[in-house]
Amino acid sequence: METIYNFLKNVPVYYLATTDGMQPRIRPFETINLFEGKLYIMTDKKKSVSHQLHQNPKIEISAYYEDRWLRLEASVVEDGRREPKDSMLENYPALLPLFPPDSEDTELWFLRNVTAGIYESGKDPEIHQF
């Protein structure tokens, strides 16, 4: 998990894919946090990604960094506790004006049943499951 966390933490942007009915949707994300041994993402409840995750919690993430790329598939589980949100905001203080700690509009989701591959041309993939 640390390897995947560090990969995503080092990329300026990764791409999160969800589904909207039968239509795939993909968008850039910047936040990833490791809290209590789980990887977390954060979004705003008013965004379409929130509605899509509530309808279908299966996601994929893709990222590219220093001639290597990541492909990750997982399910997400919403965590409504304050502690993961505080940890996320501590690691991303620039988000405080957008997502104040007491905001009811913020959602945090942790990844589970993760299968992730880190790929590099000409080499066998490095597969991680957690």
C-alpha cells in the first residue's frame, strides 16, 4: 500500500474513473491520503462524482510519473467520521478554504479490494493487492 500511496502522492494529478449509468466518467484528482492503514480520496457531495460513487462504488485510477504508469481498480467505502477528514486537511492545507473542517459538503472514501499495477516499458508489472 505504501508503494501505491507514494506513487499517487508524487504525481501532480491522477485520473479517477467512475460510471454514470452506462457512461464512463473520468476526472483529475489531486488528493490521496493514508489514514489508519487505508487510502482515502475526498470530494464534494454536490459534485457528480459523489452521486456516481453512491450509485456504483467501483473505481479505476490511472496515473503517469517518471516513465512509469499506474493502473488501479478498487471499490470505495464512504467514511463519515471527522478524523479522516482532519487528516486529509492536515496533509492538504490549501483545501481548508474550500472544505472547512465543519463543512457538511465534504465526503471521504477509502479504497478497498485494491489491485494495482505499476508498469514500465520492457519490464514485468509490479502488482500490489490490498
